[in-house]
Amino acid sequence: MLKTTTIQPMKYELTKLEACLNKWSSEKSLTNVEEQLAAFRQHTWDAEKAIIHSLLLQRNQTSLHTYFSIHMQKLVELCDKLYELFDKNVSHQTIMLTLNLLGALKKAAPTLIDRDLALPKAFRVIQGDIFKNQWQVLLLRFDELSLSPELAQIIELPLDEFSSLKRKLSWFHYIWLKQYFAELEQIDFSKYDQYPGPEHLLHVCLIKLNFNHPRLMTYCCELIKEKANGSEELKEQLFVLSMTKKILKQTTMLTDEPFYQKQQSIVEDICKWIDEELDFRNLYDVAVFTHNGRKVPVNPYKYIYDMTLEQLAFWKKLQYDHKVYIEDNIDNFSIKIAYNSSTKNKEELSVGSITSKLYSKDQKVIAPVHEIVAAMNATLRPILELLERMLEDLRPFMA
């Protein structure tokens, strides 16, 4: 005769705890009665044993997960209501008992925790203080290295969000933050001489952790733009942008899931920005746009001068002073020089570099320009003298 195994019915085990809460909500003075608190304590112990026992008896994975998730969610709700009832006093014994019950169930079935399970507010306050202590230790290390205050503020943002309680965070965010602090604490700043600087190690760490806050996105893009703009040649700027994208794409991520789960990863966001920047720089003259914000197409037909940048600027200013051009604004004149000119050493000229070199007093700059003017004058003078003689010979016939 076959022996059958009976699957025990799943009973909801939080009814007595919720009844205590409802009674206290209608008559808060009862919370000072020791018998009431003792009864709540006993109910938490009973609930822990009953829930774990029921979990062990189940054979259906779906039912097991559902049963566990319902009790965890209801415990979080219960804890939040107690947090409000007792004026956000996280040390109140009923709140601590509820958190201990949550911890016991988590320990009993760690693989059943839903990553989207909301975190109790009291837990966030308590754990937030622990994270803050870790953060203060990190800040001391950052101060010793004279790291950017702006970067420090960005790194602190996940902690602020965790502690502020302004938006719901889940179990996933708690696990993410634990890894976040662990990785920050493991950075060996003694090796930063192998990199551009200690801040570079933090940039890499934040990107690998997939911290996709908009402020970090803006911060990184500004750094990339600054690096690209450090080169005046368009080819070099495009190379910097392309290499940055390549490095980002090849980065080994510590987690595939970003802190803000409904947004793109930080790598995808930055690469998208780089693509747009590449498209823009291929289409428009960055020097002009940087100077006045106007989108002017890249000029493929620039004059290439056999001069240095300093000589070109002086040469153009000389013509400007002698009214060769109908221009009454030196800034606009500098823009036009940069947009329409290249030199033997520089394919792309910035407006600022032109403006700063218009008034050179350097003999090495002026002498070559003087030679050009003298050679032009030597070419023109005999032609002009010949024309004057011809005019003089024709004058009797013109009377």
C-alpha cells in the first residue's frame, strides 16, 4: 500500500501581530502596558516558529515562494506602521522585534527573498547610520588625496537616497549599496600613479558599479569634453572621443544592473552622448559653436597658410588695420579667421588662440611677415613703375 505525503495548508501567521497594531492605533496608551508588549513579543516568537515550520513542510516551489513573499511584505508594512505609530523611534522594542523576525526569516530562506521587496523605513534608518560611518572613513581618505569635492558629493548620493526615505527602495538597493561601499573601501590609492590620478580610480569604480545617477553622467561627460577640447585638431578630438567609447565598451562591469533600474546603464548613457558628440563635431565647427553658440557647418575648403599660428594672426591683424576687410568687430573677425584658415602646423584653429595672438611684438613673428610684405612690394613696384611710364607716354594722345 502506497504511503501518501500530505501537503500542509499554509496559514497566515501575522494576524495576532496586526491585531496588536490595530488596538494600539486606536488607543496608543496601551503601548505603555507591559502585558501588551510582552504579548507582542510572544507573538513574534510564535510567528517565527510557525512560518519556518510551514516553509519546511511545503513541496511546491511556487506555493513556497508565494507564502514566504506574502509574510515578508506584510511584515514590512507592519514595521512601517509601527515606525509611524512610535514617532519614528527605531529603538522601540516592537520595531526591533519585527525587524528581528524579518531577519530570522531572511536567514532561514535567503534564496526566497524577492529583490523587489521594499525595505522597512526603520531598517533604512538603522542601516543608513552604519553606511554613514563607513562614509566618514572614506571621506578621510578622500581628503588626504585632495579629491574633488564635487566627485565626493556624487559618490555620497546613493547614501543620501537610502537614508532620506523620500522614495521606496528595495532589497536590491541594499545589496547594491553593500557592494558599493565594499568596492570603494577596497580601492588601493597607493597605485594611482599608474593612472592619470587618484580620481581616475574612483571614476572606474563608479562606472563598473553601474551607478547611473544623472549627476555622475554629467560629470563624466564634462571630463570627456574637456579632454577632447584639449586638442585643437579635429582629428585628435575625434580620436579621444572614439577611444573613450572603446574603453567604456570594454569595461568589465561588477554588476549588470544599475542603481536606478528603470534607466539605462551609465555606460550606455555615456556612449550615447559620445556618439552625439562625434556626430556634432563631424558636422559643425566646434570653435565657432564654443565661442558664440552658433551651429556652423565644418568648412572643408579652408585656406592653408604657410605660416605659424602667431604669424597668421599678426598678418590678418595687419590687413585688418589697413582696412583690407570691411570689418568693425575684432571678435567676429577672429571667428572668421579660425573658420576659414589652417596653418602648416594646425589644421583646426580656435577663436581664442587667434584673438590672443593678434597683437604680437615678437621679432620672430613680425620678421617673416615683413619679408612677405617686402617681397610683395618688390613684385608690385616694377609693375607699377612700368604702368606709370606707359601712362605718361600715352598722355599726349589723351589730350
